[in-house]
Amino acid sequence: MTQKSGTPLNDHITPEQLFFARRKFMRLAAIFGTAYALAACGIEPKTGLSLTPTTTPANLQDTLTPEESINHFNNYYEFSFSKNDVADLAKNLKTSPWQVEISGLVGNPMSIDAKELITRYPAEERIYRLRCVEGWSMVIPWYGFPLNRLLADLDIQKDARYVRFTTLYDPDQMPGQKSSSFDWPYFEGLRLDEAQHDLTLLAWGVYQKPLPPQEGAPLRLVVPWKYGFKSIKAIVKIELVAEQPATFWSSYNPAEYGFYANVNPNVAHPRWSQANEYRVGETGQRPTLMFNGYENEVAFLYEGMNLKENF
């Protein structure tokens, strides 16, 4: 289960870009090879070193959640119901080779290895809030590329209205999938205009490193204005479809988990309030922000909609 525009932050959070890109290039080259590192760092042999600047809303001045907390506090039911056990249980997940099937209402369907897909699009650093439906939150420095860049290359057909995503199904590697409590594999969906929004990210890294298995390696979705369970991990399928797709949690309990799952302090979960949240690593609570603080960027997507009915 996946976890339930802008200016850079201050220098004490984001290192100087040139130094940062060089350091990241050397680390990624050691892990994946030079070609991967060149693409991931935005390095073009003819033009020299570059890295797309950090993209965050101008009002995001939150302190980053420590890397240790991000990597050892994980909702990922494919491995365990215990957040603290996921990292250990997921550490041997084989993430290469990793085929991603892209199909449905597109003129250019394909099956492509995640590593190759990552090299096609220049990397960006995106520092986003993550708000879990359970009431906790983090601030995470992701690395990846906007999903709209991939979608633009697919020749989307006119009848396509939604994007459906599916997680790997492999009970031998993901022991939680042996449980009959849920209908595996995990599946999620977005309206096409949500998927095409520039904030919607296909992420392959976190904290200047490739994603660890417990964070959704090798490729996951990040939709920062929605509750974290919309940001599906370990993606193996991306499908363009005409009808609103069923989603994992809304299929399991539609009274508690809606298709949209927009962060909304004014709409309570049936079993708890969403008005406040606690930031992992901090004490006390803070008010939950409408659309998780991204209201200026995304509110237009829902103009005229009843956000309580379309929760």
C-alpha cells in the first residue's frame, strides 16, 4: 500500500546547485552507471552541467523531515502493517530490471524498463509536503520528473479521461500480499487533468539518492495536494482510460476513502478529524492546510465541485 510553483527553500535546506549536482552525479554513476547519472542530474555533454531548480510553492518554508524518519516510518502494506518494520522487510526487493507497461487509450503504448524511462526526462528536485490520511505529515525532497512530460509523449486519444496506476504483484518478495485481507495488487487513479498538473511527479529519488525499496523504488507517484495513499509506489502499469477507475482504498471502504482524497481540513474522516496534523519528528500539532498548502496551484481543478461529496 502506498503511503496514507515556486521558489527554492533557504540554503540551509537545499545545497548550492552546482556542488549538489556534481555530488549526485558521482553517487548515481556508482550505483546505476554514467548514462543514468547524466540524465538524472540534467547533464548534457554539449552544454555542461545543469540541474533544474527546486520547485516548491513560495510559502513552503518548512524544515525537511530527517532522512532517517522518511526511510523508517513507512505505510506499505505489501510488506507489513507496522511502519517500523517495512524498511527491513523491503530491503531485498529486486528493482532492476523493472518493466513498466504503458497502455490504454494512447497512440504510443510501450513496455519500458524503469531505468530507461528515468533517463528520458531531466530530473528535478521537488520539496513537497506529504500528508497522510492518518493525520501525520512530512516534508520530503523528491527527485523525478513531472508526469505530464511522459503523458505528452503518449499521443493520448480523445476519449481518455483518467489515468490508472498499478503496483507490482509479487507475494514472494512482498509478503504482505499473501494476506487475503485486501484485493492485491494495489491500484490507484487520477483524473487526466490532475495527472497532467505540473506538481504531479514521477519520483525515482529522495534526499539526493535513488528511492529505497520502502519508499516505492524504482518509480512512484507523488501528488502533494492529496492524501498520501494516492501516491502509489512500485509502479508497473500506467493506463489511460475513459471511465473513472476503481482505486484500492475506495474499493475496500468507499465510505472512508474517496477517489479524490484531496487534503481538506473541513472534511473529517468518519473516524477522526482532519483539522490538524502532527509533523513526524516534532511535538504537538499544526493546522491542516487546504489542499495541503497547494490551494493556489490546484484549486481551479475543482471549481464548482462539492468537495464533501467528492472527497
